[in-house]
Amino acid sequence: MREINSKYDFSKDAVLLIDKGQHKIYWVGTTTTKAFRSNIYLIKDRNEGIIIDCGSRAEFKETIARIKQVIPLSYIKKIFANHQDPDVTAAMVDWLDINPNIEIIASPNTNTLIQHYMANGIKYNYYNTESNPTLTLDSGAILEFIPSPFMHSPGAVAIYDVSTKTLFSGDIWATISLEWKLILEDDFNEHQEYMDYFHKSYISSNKAVRNFLINFKDREVQHIMPQHGSVMIGENVKNAFHYLKHLKCGLDYFKEISDEELDFI
Ligand SMILES: [Fe+2]
Ligand SMILES: [Fe+2]
């Protein structure tokens, strides 16, 4: 997979990441020089397209130009939202303009907030990941929705694609950096520094992290596809799990305030 870094023109190409015949995963993200560059992924399953975290409105045209290289826009039937942040989700307004029948997949918490992007009265089809935690696609491929509360949003949900052993992790394993490579190579230590910038301030605590990690006791992950930063494969998947296990972040840096200190209340 590393050859992908030199094989494509990232300024315009849709990038084929995984090819399992009727079930393919593409990167159709953005190459803006903003530090919060969005990775947008497209699952093409038979004749159905599912967008994972559709990205910003400002980059909508760039995204559709990439998707058109893979499938007609009318084949896009579903859009998944890990959480409601504008870099993850705002362009769904534009997608619903093109096709009001697109189904929006999200947790109930995220769905409540997404509605604030819509002009008054706009309704859309909603798929609730809490009441329907697995989705079977046309080819038989299964997507499992794995809640990752407080990483960073309360209603955040990751996707585990069972047949390809791929984890779409949203902001988990995100980086803040102007440097960027789609597939991480042998530079995990440097990458860790970029992940620290994000995780220490956005991810709520190591307790939240471990409650997420426990979901992978019996699920093998071969590819991590985050919403910012690099796709991780092979040894770097192991490094990434190890990184999170020991991560100190968010509330872990807060000091304890005793009852005595608060005796004015
Ligand atoms: Fe976010
Ligand atoms: Fe994000």
C-alpha cells in the first residue's frame, strides 16, 4: 500500500486504497494547506456509494470531482457522519441539495446537532447507528458502528469494515500538521508528535480512550483511516494502538480540586 504515496496525483485523483472486488475503499479527501486537512473516504459497494465524513462546504467541488472519477454522483446513497463538526459534516447540506434521498448515518446525539446545518424545514432520511449498530451492504460486506464517546464528541461513532478489517476512526488518531503523507511510512515517532497536538487538547481522557480500545479485543484491525492525518497499516496499526493505550490527554491534565478549596460553595 505504501506505493500509493508516489503513484497518484493527490491534487486531483481519487485514490484506490483497498480493492476487494465488489467492495472498494477510496480516498477522496482534500489537499488544502490548512492544518485540519480532511480525509474523506468513499466506499463503493457494487453500485452503491457511501461517503465517510463528507467534509467542508468549501471543498465540496473538489470532493465531487474526485468521486466522479469512480462513480456517478447519483450512486451516492448514504453519507456517514462520525460527529457534527463542520470539517466532518458541513458539506452534507450540498449533498442533500443534489439528492434529497441520501440517507444520513449518525448517532442520535450527532443527528440532533446536524439539523442545525439545515435550512428550516429540510428533512432527510436518517439511519440511527444506536438502534442499528450494523449495516449489511449489497455485496454482503458488513459495517459495524462502534461508539467512541468523548473522543472527542459525546456522540462520536467509528466504523469497522469487517471484510477489509478497516477502522474509520474519525478524529481518533488525527494529527495537526502542515506535513502530510496519505500512507504513513516509517515515520511513526514524528507522526506521534503531530497526533499529540490533536489528542492532548481534543480527546477527553485516557479513561475514554481505554473504553474505546476494549472494542478491539476480538476485532483485528489492519488499516486505520482517520479523518485527519495519515492512513496507518501494518506495524503502524500496532504502534497506533499502543500510543492510545498510554495516552495522557484532556482531563488527565486537570488537577483535583478538593472540597476544602471549594468551601466557599
Ligand atoms: Fe472533530
Ligand atoms: Fe476533525
